Amino acid sequence: MRKVRWYHQVLAQVVLVLVSVVTLYPVLWVVKMALKTGQGFAMTVNPLPTEFSLENFAYVIGRTDKDGTWLFGYQLFNSVVISVATTLIGVFLACTGAYAFSRFRFPGRQAGLMSFLVTQMFPGVLMMIPLFVILQKLGAITGGVVGLNSIWGLVMVYSTTAIPFCVWMLKGYFDTIPKELEESALIDGATQLQIFTRIILPLARPAIAVTALFSFMTGWNEFILAATFMNSETAYTLPVTLRSYVGSYSTEWGHFAAGAIIVSVPVMALFFALQKYLVGGLTAGAVKG
Amino acid sequence: MSKFPPIAIPALRGRVLAFAIPALLLAVLALGYAGLARSRAAFEQDDARAQRLLAGLSAAAATIGPDQPERLQTMVAELAAAGSPIRWAWLITEKQVGAFVFQKARTYAVHSDSLLAGTQLDSEQGRDKAAYDISKEVELRFEKYAASRPDLTLYLARTDDGHAIDIAGPVVQDGKLVGTVGLSLTDQHPAIPLPVSFVLLVLLSSVALAALIFRFVPGRVASGVLAGVLLLATALIFQQGIERRVVWEGERYASARTLVDTVALDLAAPDPSFRQPLAEALGKVAGPGQPVGAISGALSPEGSSRDLLAAAPAGLPRPGSLVQGVKVSQGPAVLQGTSAGVQLGTRLLVTGLLLLLLFVLGYLGYLQSFGSMVKNHAYAYGYAAPAMIGMVVFVFFPFASGFLFSFFERVTGDDLAGTVVMFGIPFRFMGLRNFFDILGSREYALTDALNFYFTLGVTILWTVSNVGLHVAIGLALALLLKNPWLKLKGVYRVLLIVPWAMPNYITALIWRGMFDVEYGTVNHVLLALGLGKVAWWSHFWSAFTANLTTNVWLGFPFMMVICLGALQSIPGDLYEAAEVDGASRWQQFRNITLPLLKPALFPAVILGAIWTFNMFNVIYLVSGGAPEHRTDILITQAYRFAFEAGRYGYAAAYAVIIFFILLVYGLGTNRMTKASEGAFD
């Protein structure tokens, strides 16, 4: 190894500190505005909080509609249920699908893989009208359980639109698990289902963690479809309300920032908890293909 | 599939099965259609009843003088007493005091819970506010459609809970709008039984007949053709039979049940026992000696298919006759048709033809080989099925309809002739015109921000600059962070992926605020540095820079993580060997790092490019296309065409073009299958 001189260390530290400052600057702003009283965008250069008021948090959490319904409570509940359900269903669909495409050779396999890929190139926002009508019809068939203005309608849309990405990622990972493991299990008398649940799934934990993270983020962050398919404030998810604080003419920056922190903290915590899996989960398939 | 299996007409049992399966499917589908028709018929009956009630009420309301506001209450009370499902009714009309006309002065609501105590509407109250909103809507519609399409002046909607109908319409005196009147009534979805036994009987006899044909008709071709004809005939019998049964039940329901609801207003009441209350109610509605022609005249149902009029018993009020002092000036109204919802004809015919194809395939033995294929790969299909079913419903179907939309354009305005209704929206077939318009720059000049090529140029600039910066910054940081001697490495790695972890719409909105011209932090930093303020949204380059800054900030951590992962997988002894050979740092980077980074970086770049190409949130939330749509990229432009200009077809054509651009790009990169983690949005 070449000798590392002291100025290498200093130079690297200076660069990284600068980049980190730029990276954290907007984030610190959110914290500052959330802790500040009032709704304006603070007009200073200093991103560090100067006031420590919980007024904005109290407003955002305590928001009710005119009948006294606790909107934040409803929306938090919706967001949590939708995200968790999306994660569970999304991971289930992606794991079984990816397993089929990774391990079996069957007529229609190539076509199926290609179709997953190809649909991702079609701009998602324009699928809104057909999706709206599909949910309407499903609502009529299922008596409103899966339909417009229903949590399960959104869950189905979220978990299926995330499938292609998740299947491709998981398939890449499954491909790297040696086939010999399954063959020897088969000889030992394991059933197909046992191989899948006892061997493949535990080994693919990093990729599954990443799939779960992305499914969760889809459900937790999405606001365009949620605002379109749900028609009352008690049915909205948190991002829909958060988005509404930023209007085209006036913006409640304080409320927005407080809400942004409340919404971001869980998803960031999850992200950092699972970040050690990110590299392996994302790149395994791509590198070893 | 590589090659088609040979034709192998199966044995008798196989042939019967080949017939029985399509026949069974046909029966199931027929019942399904019958169910659909039934629910539509039920809805139509409810709607028709609501329209009748409203028409009567509105005609009657027009006769109320300014001095008798309690008349509306009386009318609704009478209706309620007759077992009507009205939950509440309201009337908003003008009142003349001296020379001044006070709009909305006379506003009454009559609730079923306080029927005789009419109350003044209060525009601040939830339920009353809804009435005011509906009233405004009716006024707008009257202005627009009174001359051309009087049927469109009615407002009719199901309430959110789905158990009630809100209906409202204009009150017209001498051709002039004097007010609006509305009702809210409970739905009474009638229970029309499904013709299950009929379908079963037909199915069984059809299969039995087919078995006989296969057994006794000589010649495999002849018996096959005969069975095919039989299958089509079965479809026809289903259609005829179900249409008759569902309609008949519907009509019987309509004549018996709605009578109770409409007794006060419906002149077509065929049961003599209702004549007395009818006449009394008419007297109340129209006032003694008044003609009730307006009531029945206002009913004029469009497309009523089966006249109950013909079945109405004699002795009903006829034009010119007097019923307890009320002169009937027109004939009895028609109970609106219930059969409009039951048009099984084409549906069942198409189904029949498709199932005939299935039968032919089965008869020739193809289905059996398909079945054995599925059986051979049962595990594979079993595992793939859940994901595929979800994809078909929520991804492939919307995808296909997007393609379909691109050949149509939404029709606005009243000229609905020759339109196709898709997803409840009227469309007109355009062929390839949307594509010619877009690709031929027919509508917007090349320098116009709404021009396709202009936007495409911006999109490519946007994608290239973003991906370039993402890779450059990500790679540089990764190279720094991989050095084993670096202190605080773990801290930086956590800090630097914060932008990836934060929801991107939040960061986009924060950056939007930071770039605010007056209050934004960026301008204040510039001022502090002694530079002037920048009017970020007034110029293309500044707005583009703002978008770019946001997206670079958002996107570099992904590349950094990918690069870090790839760098870690490069064996360290390669560098040691290079060092021994006296290679410089730059040579090591060029000849070891870059080539070994490629396999991981390449897919990430392709993926990143697709993401950036369709990065809706940043453009939409940060610059919003400012100035004058110039910083819009293709996807935000398409969104605007669809949801701001209402041009769904045009927008869908945009989407199809975006799709093909990305497809060609993906194929062009030649390693698509490996890179293809798909765009995740």
C-alpha cells in the first residue's frame, strides 16, 4: 500500500464535510421550520434551529375536521395499514413470482419477464383513469371492500405496481443461490414448498428486506393516487394532507415541516435499519446476472 | 412455443368434455351477465323513479305562488304519507319584493324526520350546503343545455354511501328558470331473481344433446360442426331467455313496487285501488282546476323500451278528463323502461364465438396438450400465478387501455353523435391523428414549449445531465469512502444517504421553498456571498438548474451505494499487483477500477436514466414547468394534457411515444434483461 500522507486525510475530510453540509442543509431547514412558530419560510442563511416551539407539531397532530373527527389519527391509521398491507402482499407476490421466474423454465417465461419490464416504461400517472374505473368496478363486485375510497383498493394498486421492480430484483438474487442446495434437499425428501420456504427465502433475506422496504415506501409515500381514489379527509393517507399544506399561493411551511418530520421519521428509520442489505440486495442480480 | 402439436381428435369422453367446458363457461358467463343486467335494471328503475318524482315535484313547484311557500311541504308530506322513499326535499327560488328580486330568498328544506315542519335552508350547514352546491350546478346546466338537451339539465347522483340518490332539476315558468328543486331518496334495489334453473336446464340438455351427436352422428367433421352449431344455439337461447326473464321480472317489479312510491305523481298507476289517492294528490299538487299536463309532460323519458302504457288498465285519467276537479291535459306518463340495462345480445354472441373457438381447440385436441403443458409446469405456473393475476388486473389492463386511448380523443361539448363511451367518458375515434399531430408538430411550432420536440430536447438534456452528475458525484464519493484509512467513514456513509431515505415529494417541496425568489434560502445564501438574487422561475436555465439541483441532491446516494458495493467486490490484490508494477493512481483507476465497475454501474445507469426520464415529482413540484411550461419534461407535459386540458387521447399518445422511446433505448443498450430492474415510480 502506498503511504497515506496527512494531507490526504485532511483533504478527504474537508471534501466530505462540505458535501455532508450541502446534503444536510435542506434537512436541517425542515427541522428549523418545524420548530419555529409561524408559517413563513425563514429568511436567514443559518439552517440551525433558533426557536424550539412544538406549536406546529401540536397543530398537525391535533388537526380535526369540523365535526371534531381526529383527522391525523384516521390518516395515520390509514397510512400504517396501507403501508404494512402493501408490504406483506407485495413481498408475497414478488417472492412467489420471482421464484417461478428464477427456478423454472416454462412456456411464457421470457414473455412474462419482458412484459414486466416493458410496462415499467409506460408513464404511471397516465394509468390513473383506467385504474379509477377498475377500482370502481371492483368496488361494485366486492361490495366496496376492494374499490374506490377503500383502503384495500389502494393496497392492491400499490402492491401490484411495485411487482415488476421487486420481481426483477428478487429474481436476480434468487439466481445467485446455487441450485445444488435445492437438489440435495430434494434428495432428502423435501417438498417443493419446503424448499421455497425453508431454503430459498431464508437465504434471500437481504433482497427480501429491500423488497419490503420499497413496498413499504410505495405505500407510505404515494399521494397522487391516494388523493384521486379516496374522497374524504378521513380516508386520506398522511402524504395527501402533507401535500395540501403547500399550496400554489400560500404555503403553511411550519405545518408542512412538522408533518414532513412525522412522516419521514418512520420511513427513514426503516431505511437505515435495512441499509446494510441495500448493496447486496440491489446489485447481486445485476453483477452476477 | 416452438412447434404446434399435431391434431389429435380425442375419444368420445374427451369430445364431450371439449363441448361441456365451453358450455359450462357460457352458462356461468350468461348468469354473470344476467346479474349485471339485473343490477343495472335495478339502478335504472331507481333513477327513473327519482326522475319521475322530481319531474312531478318540479312541475308542481312551478305553480306555487309567492304567497304559498308551505305548498312544497304539503306535497312532500303527501308523498311521504303514500310510502315514498323521499328522505328530504328542498326548493330554492326567487322572491320578488317591490322592484327588487332577492335571489335565493325562498329556500325550503323538508326533511322526512320533520316532514311537516319545513325549515329555511342554511347555506352554512353541511346538508343544506350540498343543496346549494347542487342548485348552482343545475343552474349552470340549465343555461348550457336548456335549448339543446333538456335531459341534461337534471342532476342525478348516488350519495357516497350508495344507499340514496340525490336528484335535482330546474323549476321553469314560461321557459324561464325561476328556481331549482331537489330530492334525496333512498334506493330500493329491487330483488329480481336470477334465472338459475332456466340456465341449468338449458346447459344440461345442451350437453346431453352434444353427447348424443358425438355418439350417433357419423363422421368426426360432421359431428364437430353440428356440436359447434349447438353451442352457438345455446348462446342464443341463453340470450333470449335471460333477456325475457330478467326484463319481465323487472317490469313486474316496476309496475307493482314503484306504484307505491309514485302514487301521488305518476299518472300511469295501473291499479284502480290507487286512483283515489292519486287523484287527491293531483289535486294537492296542481291545485283545483289546474291542468296536470305539465306533470306528465315533464316526464318524457328517453329510450323507454317497453311501454307499460299498453298494459295499463282502462279507466286511467285520459287527456281532457277531469279527476276530482283536476283537468288532465295529456296522456298518462310512461313508466320508464327497465330493459335498457338488459342488452345481452352482442355480449353473449361475442362470448359464444370465443367459446366456439375454445370448443374447436378442444375438439382438435389442442386444449388437452395445453392442459398437459400446464400440468407439467404446475409448480411454475402456481408460483407465478398470484403475481401475474395482480399484474393483469392492475398493470396490463391499464397499460392496454392507455394504448387504446391514444387512438381516440375525448369529446367535450354536447355533440355526442358517433362517440364511444370508454370508462364512462365519451371518446371519438381518431385513428393515428394524435400521433401525426404530435410527431408532425401540427399544433405547436418547434419553438413553442408545448411542442413535442422541444419537450423531448428538454427531457434528454434533463436525463443526460442528471445521470451524468449522479454517476460523477456518486463515484467520486464512493472512491473517497472506500479508502481504508478514512476516519469517520461510518458517519459519512449514513449522512450521505439521507436524501435517498427521505420521501422524494417532501424534498422536492422543500427545494421549491429554498428556491423561492423572495424568501428562499438559496437567494439569501447568494446575497450573503455578495451575489445578487436570481429570479429562479423566470428563465429557462435558472428554473432548469433548480430542478437539476433538486434531482442531483435526490439521486446521487443511489449511485454512491451502487459504486461502493461494486468497489468492495474488486479484489485488493489487483491494486497491490499494479502497485508493484509501478502503475500510477490514474492508471489503476483507468485499467482496474473502471472496467470492473462497469458490470454493476451499467445496469444502474440504464435504470437511473429511465427513472430520471419519467421523474414526475421533481419537475411537477419544483418548477412546475415554469417559465411557461419550458422546463416541463414529456411526462409532466402529458399529465398536463390529460388532467389540465382534458385531452386524454392526446396525452395517451404522448405516453405511447414515451414508451417507445424508452423501449428503443432499453433494447439499444442490449443488456436489457440484465439491467432491467425496471423503473420504479
